[in-house]
Amino acid sequence: MNDVLYDVVVVGAGPAGMVASLYAARYRLHLALIEKMSCGGQIILSPAIDNFPGFPGGIATVELIERFKKQIDELGVQIEPGEVTQIASVPTGKEPLYTVETQEKTFRAKSVIIASGAKSKRLGAKGEEKLIGRGVSYCGTCDAPLFRGKDVVVVGGGDRAVEEALFLTGYAKTVTLLHRRQALRASKILEEKAKASPKLKFILESVIEEITGDNKVSGLILKNVSSGTTRQFACDGVFIFVGIDPVTAFAGSILERDEAGFIPTDENMKTSREGIFACGDCRKKELYQVVNACAEGAVAAYSAHKYLLNQ
């Protein structure tokens, strides 16, 4: 076990975790930032981000994350490599104390900020993994400008899928909404807007058997779920919105989570456990964007600082 007692341990170095670390460091809290892979989180899957404030015309995702990283480097924040496997409470008889465990180390902390993010649900179709970032995307607002004048397919039937399909009509030549059921799950008003768009088409009761292409998406092999027949469908891109899976299993024994695994918090990012805060895509909310992940990271660090002052 690491003998150091940290004021706060931050789990995850995506935008939320890096901003939480930035603010925590500026509060002069003794902190550890744990990341299992590389900085950036889900946004790294997109080559550029066009809607982050302060960058007209957009900015390459790698450059944005490098800027975040440089800011925390300047404050001396060290990133500890490792995948968190468990958070546990240590009985002390006084204020709560926690251990954050990875396969290599155990960190002791007075407070914890969980910014572990989420993973986009995969279809599991052949060719999907190979073509991520090469025409396969999980973020319309991030990647839409890359498909100006192109033919794209949006997979999903819920509100987010329809919203993203409508958004994409502002860029793509055509947008085809593909759903496995006969009827969409989205709200009626969204469905009405979608059906009123001249650039938006529908393929229902169908699923993707394979995403084809060598170095980039060239088309799909579709299967009709009723008849079982398959056909080829040409397109330049596939946007998949069948949900996201939060990375929160390690906190399941200590925190309340909803049925999907997201962590509920209040407006101050406080979780069900005193001294533990959550922010970013692992948190239960409506909007999943880099800009509000950053804001939540700042709030979580502020709340942790305030919590520690009151101990």
C-alpha cells in the first residue's frame, strides 16, 4: 500500500478528470490522478472537436487534450498509470477515509473524485472496431463537419439518435436513420421533425451485419429482422447511438448507481457517499459533451475542497 495520504484521488484523466485535477491543484490539495490508458477519454475517438468554446473553426482533439495536459503539468500533477479495481471505505472512527485500489497500487485518500467516463456501446458488427475513426463514429456533434456532402447512416431509434440525425442533416448530403424495430423509441415531436426533413430517410426493422471498407467506410451489409434477407447499402459514414456504458463497476460496492450503472449526484457532484464526488460521463445526466464535463470537474474539485476544509 502507498503510505501517502492524499487529500483527493481523481479517477480518470478525461476532460472532467483533468479539469478536476487542475482545480484541485490550484487549491493546493495533495492529489493523485489515476488513468488506465492515455489522457482524453471518449473524445479521443474523434479527430476534431468543433464546438469547444474559444476555438473558432474547431481544434484537433489531440491538440485540445495536449493543452489540458500541459496545464496540469505546469501545476505538478503527476498521472499514476493503472486501472482502478475498487474503492473501499477504511473505518477510522473519525472522518471517512478511502482506499482506491489498482492492480499495482493502493492509494489512501481523504476524498475521491470519480471521472472514469463511459464507453459507447458497440454494435458488435463485423468491421466496426477496425473502422472506428475511419468513418465509424459515436459522436455526431464532434464529427459531422467531416462528412459534408457525404452519405451517412445513423444507427438507433431513441431521442439521441434522432437528434443527432437531425443535426447531421446540416452537413451530410443524405442521412439514413437505421433502427432494428418497426417504430422509433424517440419522442413524437422528434419523430415528426425527422420525417419532415427532406434529407432524412428511414430504414426500419433492420440491423447491420457488417461495416465494409478497407481504410474507410464504404458501405454496410444490412439484414431485415423480419424476413432475414440481406442487402448491401453504400455510405461514407456510420454514426452509432445505441447507448453508452459508464465505467463504474469498481464503485458498485460503495456507491449508489442507477440501473444502467451511472452515478447519481446532486448539483455539487456529491454522490451517495460522503467525501466521494463524480463528474463527467460516468455521472447520470442528460447532456454528454466535453464542455459540461469540464464544468462538472471544476465543481467536483470545489466541492472536494470545501468538504476537506470542513473536516
